[in-house]
Amino acid sequence: MSGRLLKKVLREQEETRQQQRQQHLKQNEPGTDADGQTHKKLGSAHESEPESPDSSPAFKNPFHLLDDREEEDQGNDSDVDESSKENEDDKELSTGEVVVDRVPTSSHKSKKKKQKKKISKDALGSSTNNVDVKLENLSLEVVSSSQPGPSKAKPANVNVGNSLMKQCRSSILQVDPKLLNAENELRRIFGSKVVNSFEKSHQAGSSRQIHGGRRGSHNHRKTVLVPLSDHWPRWDGSLSMELLDTSDGYHYFRYVHSSSYSQAQSTFEAAKAIHDLNGIASILQYHPYHIDSLITLADYFRFSGENQMSADAIAKCLYALECAWHPMFTPLQANCQLKYSHETNRPLFLTLFTHMKNMDRRGCHRSALEICKLLLSLDSDDPMGAIFCIDYFSLRAEEYRWLERFSEEYQRDNSLWLFPNFSYSLAICRFYVELEDSKNTEMETGKATSETGKATSADLMKQALMLHPSVVKKLVAKVPLKDQKWTNILKNSFFLSDQTRSPTLDHLINIYVERSYIIWRLPNLQKLLRDSALQVIKTLEHNGSDARDWACVRKETFSFEKNEYSHLMVSDFSDSVPTMPPENLQNFMVDPRMIEMQNGAQVIDPPAGARAPRDVANRNALAVLFESMLPWVDYGRREGGENGQHDDQVGGD
């Protein structure tokens, strides 16, 4: 019951007391008349209900009062909102009897309601000592109207403190679902008009024409990871998810295959063993949401140069995987674990990682950052190496303060700054934070740094160079940096080598340079790196022991025996899109029709007087044929045309 209803209960009790007082004051009058007169003064809605003179002032059931006064309660909803007026009236009123004496018999209804509010307020003030007892008797909980959110009637749990700590740890990885949509980010960057005109211009020329009978035949489930497409078939429910365990504030889940999906998986494994892509395409005809087949299809399209078709296949995978989520699976809150050790969970990691790279190539770095946070939260072991690219997406999305907060609050490893990517990225982050602070009129950069107790960007950059000096030579070659000053810097013995003799550290440095080299093309960052490198050289000339100290730190932190991150491929963190020539792609085909298509016997040289199928010109022939096998794709019928002109031909996406 809310506080407003509790006020009504107390108000009804006070009315009963007022009636008894009036009876004692007017003992010579009939009881019924006195009662009726009292009701009129109080402005009650139930004037026709007399009360016997011998009725005792016993406690009245508040639930009966609420039932009797339900209609009156609806008309007095504004009582709670006028608390300020009530406070002013309380200063003039001391007791309930004075209020009754001041009310004239000819008052209007609005004045009667005002007097009722005064009586209620006075009753609440006089019975504050009994409120707690009444609450216990009625088992009520008062919730202030100024506090948002539902009330909690359950008692405090002993483990609440632990759960709150877990929530604080995972809050840094919580994902905003609005930022997952790349279309929203594109609208923020280019404006809605530009994005809408682009979508309209490409809508008519889409190569994935839909059969006329399929449009609007069913409704898709609403998802947050990827936007829906109308040409996708209905979700077949072949995947599901089960809850394995709940511990330490985390829920552990695993994907489960249905019997039909398991059969399709066996067929896929057999086709994969003999490199039969035709067999994989046939699986999608009967099981359009077979994840491994869609991933293979996406890889094929990517190698053949059909990047948009590859991205569509990955989005279809994510749609299917999200449709299978358990009702308790809320990964955006960073409170769920989907361990990579379960084989059925691995496709989600792979598709999310690929989707993250697709968002990065489209320039949607904020969406890519949210996906990276999701990847990192699903498995604390980080099987995909999301920790080695989250700093890059943070810098590209200009989330500098979030990156600093992440490096401080992420509980998996308390020394993230030891990794090469975080050593340099935190220095860059601090550099831009200083630029933002310098633009504010409240404080200067030096004051802000001293007050917060954080090191300057120059200090952080010198620390990164002392810890990982081999990064400099690789950046100079990769960016590239052609200034003569860099040649002189690399001649110094401290920056001369690009190897550390640690397989683990060398591998992580290669990943960092491949992932983040493009950031160092900005002139202001080049100047920061160059000036810091020159200061390091001067420092080492006066005190060479610093170099030995940092070498000991590297030796204690990173293994010098084996590569602990050998499962991470450097190419997976590259911006370059791998391609494969058609003569190599046809080696994976076993259907002779594929070879004929590659030789241009059917599509490239159509018969005279016939028009080529819509949206296939100037596209890879193998990709077109493989795409045509998909059940949701329709190129339309061939139509004759004059002189073989393609009047309505539009380039494929």
C-alpha cells in the first residue's frame, strides 16, 4: 500500500475521533443528528451513512475503509502533490477542533476538500508515534513518491554486500543496447537525411530480391545485437540455451542443439572434411540458421571480395544465436558467463568478433566498442583477445575517460598497464584528456593533473617507452614515420632492436602495432612520441640503471619460454581484408557447374538477345552462384531486351 493510501486510513480514523468529540460536546442533541452534522462539517462523501450513538471508538478495519472510500480516493489524487500548501496551512492550525469550528456550513465542495486535507495533515502529525506500529500491524511498506523504482518487500539478504560488489565490478562492462545499432551511429555522424537517402538509393538495387509471397508473411523476433532484415526466414527454434549454474553473482549458460540441428551439424562436418561447399549450401536450404554453415558462407564471401554478403551472413548468425537466448540470459548487464570451453558456445564468440571488425570497417567505432565489451564480459578468460583491442576502439570512439576508468576498475587483471597496448594507449588517453581540460575555463591542465593525482601524458609515454622500447622501431616501419629525427632515435642502442627475446611479448607487440598503427598517423601524437623518446635517451645517458630495472619488469611479467597467446592470430587484428583469387577458390568446389561458371560459360556471356540476371554483372561468378543457392535469394526471371541492353541493371551490394 502506498503512502497516499496510508494517509487515507489515518484520515478516516481521525474523522471517527472528531465525530466522538462532537457527540460529547452536543450531548443534549440526538446522536443521529450530531453525527449527521459532523459529517457535513467534514465534507464527507457519505453523508447518508449515520453512525449509532453508542458506537465505540474501536479501531476500524482500514481495508474496509479503503473499499468504502474508493471513489472518493480517485477524486483526491492531487492531495499528495499539494504538500507544500499543506505545510503552510499547518502553521496556522494546531488541533482538529479548531479546523471544524472554522468551516462554515455553506462551504463549497472545493473548500471542504481543502479542510479534509488539513485534518489529514494534522492527523498525520499527531500520530507519528503510532505509524510504525500501524505499519507492522498492516504489513505495509511506505514508498516515497520521490524515489523511482519498485519497492522491495523482501528483507535484506546477508549476501547483498557481496552482490553489490559484483555489480560494481561488472558495471564497467555493461553494454548500452542503443549503441549496438550501427545505423544509429551513422546517423549521429552523417545525419539522418544522408543515411536515409543512402538507404533509399540502395533499397531498389538490392541483389537480394524477395519472393512476392514471402514479404509480410511472418513477424521476426525483436533483437538488439543486429537489425532485422525482411528477407530472413522465420526462426526455426533449432537452438536453445540452458542454465548451468549460478555462483558469485554470475549465471552460467550453454547453448543446446536440437535433434534436427545435430543432424545438420553432422552433415556439415562431413561436407567440411571434403571441402564440399555445395553440400554446405544445401544444408542452408533446409536449415537456414545453421550457424557453422553461415560462418563458412561468410568466410567464402569475404575471400571472394563480397564483403557485404559476408556481413549479412554474420548478422544472420547473430540473429539466430540471440533468438536462442535463455530468459535469464542478460549479457548486456555483464552478469552472465558463456564459457568458451563448451563447444556449442564458440560460434557466438566468433561471430561477435567478426561483427566487431565489420563495424570497425564501416567506421562505427562506438558500436564496435560495445561489442568488444560484450565479448570481454561473456568469458573472463577472454578467449578472443578482446582486451587487446578494446583500447583501440575506445580511442577511436573518443571514450578517453571511460578507458582510464576501465584500466582502474577492471578486476580480471590489476596491472593492465603492463600490456603494450595499454601502456601506449593510456598515455594517448591522458593526452586527450589534458586537451579537454585545457579548453575548460575552470582549471588549467597542470592544476587538473596535480589535483587528481594522475601522471601527465608525457610521463606515461616515457614509462611506456622504457617498458616496451621495441614498439618504436615497428611503429616507424608500419605507420610509416619518415622524419629524419626518427632515424637518429633508432640509432640509439635502447631503440635499436625490435625484438625482446620473449615470444609472448613479441606477439603482443605485433598485435598492438597491427591493430593501432593508424592512430599514430596524427601529427600531435607523433610529436608526443618523438619528444618522449628524446627525453628517454637523455635520461639513460645520465642513469643507465633505469633500463636494467625495466628489463627486470619485462622478465617478471612475460614468459620467455613460450608464447602464451599463440591462439591469437595477428591477422585477426588487422584492418586489411583478405582475398583469394578465383583460381584458388575453385579448388574448394567439387561441382562441375562451378568450374563452368568460373570460366564464364553461363553468366558472363549470356545468349544473344537475352538479358543477364539482375544485379550480377561485374560480380564474382562463384559468389553469385553460391548466393543463388540460398533459399531467401531471388534474382528474378530473365527478360528479353533490345540489343541486350540492361536498362534496370544496378550494381550488387
